[in-house]
Amino acid sequence: MSVKAMSLVWDMECPSRIKGTDFLPTHKFVLIAYADHADHNSRNIYPAVATIAKKTGFSERTIQRTTHDLEEMGLLIEDGTGPRGTNKWMLGGDTVSGVTPRQGDKKRKSLGDIPSGDIPSGDTMTPELKEQNRENISTPYIESSSVWAQIKDKLKEQLPRATFNTWVETTEAIEFDGRNLTVAAKNPYAREWLEQHVTIPAQEAAGVYVKFVVFQEAEET
């Protein structure tokens, strides 16, 4: 996994238009899954279609279609064949780095270029990402359960099994608008624990704002 490769994709403006094609949240989500397999030079990406489908929650046909779109946009460039015969890709460096980033820059005293793990204590989002959440941009729907499933897979690797099963496994994603993911916990105490221990790693795993609520509260809204 290359943090550098993934950060390039996270910073891409979405929705946007690249080489005459709309770059939509579905494209970004799939491209992030590919970038998760890249080396530090943004190359040697050769996961099977089934692997990307499992990560994103999309069907294999959707992955095939989206991969074709990404190739047309120059965001994925064919780079040979993987060891098991799968297509090997590299990120389209010039195209990716040339897309307007959503994050700010250091010249404006932004926190956008600070690694997510270095966000000051007491704050779980960069100012730019908070600002994005206030924008009213219509985006195609991606099932909240698919996004949360991907995050849970990451959390499962980071947390002790008993901790994961007690606090995370029992949660349920209830809403996702493309930038804000709402997850319901079983009780207020669980919500408080999740807010303190899971919010930041969850947001780092998917690059979206994660909010925890209690099941009862979710039903009343």
C-alpha cells in the first residue's frame, strides 16, 4: 500500500471532468481501491477485478466498466501483466497530479497537506474537508453499507479482535451522501467510545466525514 499514491487520489476534485468524461464518486472510490495496491512509485497495481469488487462492494461488471472509464481518462495506464495474469496498472501521474485538489495548500496556512495522523488533537477533520461538507453538490448515490464495509475491513486489521467485535461489528451504516457517512451504534456509551477511538482511523480509511449516532436517534430523524 502506498500512502502517497492514495493521497493523490484523495486530493482529486470530485465531481469534475477529465478528458471529456465526468469523474464521479464511483470512479474515485474505485481508483482509491486500485491505489491501495500501488507501490511508492504509483506502479505495480495488479489486483483482480474480484478483489476490487470485494473492497468497494460494487459488482464485477461495475468494476470492469469503471476501470475502462479510468483508463479512458488516463488515470489508470496499462503497465504489463501481473504475476497471476491480471492486468497490471500504474496511476496516470501527470493526469492525477494535474487535477485540481480539494485540499488546501501550505501557502494559505492550510492543514490540508498535513498527513491525517497529524491533525491536531481535539479535531478530527481538516478545515478544507469541513468546508466541503457544507457544499451542496449533488453526487451519484453510493450505498452507505459498501463504504462502511470497506472501512470496517481496515479497522479489523488495526484493532484487537475482541475490541472490533464489541464496538465496531455491531454498528450499521445508515446514510451516505458522497462526503458524510452516518453510522449507528447500539447505545450512547458505544457511540462515545467509537467517537473517541474510531472516528479518525475511519476517516483516514475512506476520506469521508464519519458521524456516529445511536440507533434510536437514527430512527427518530
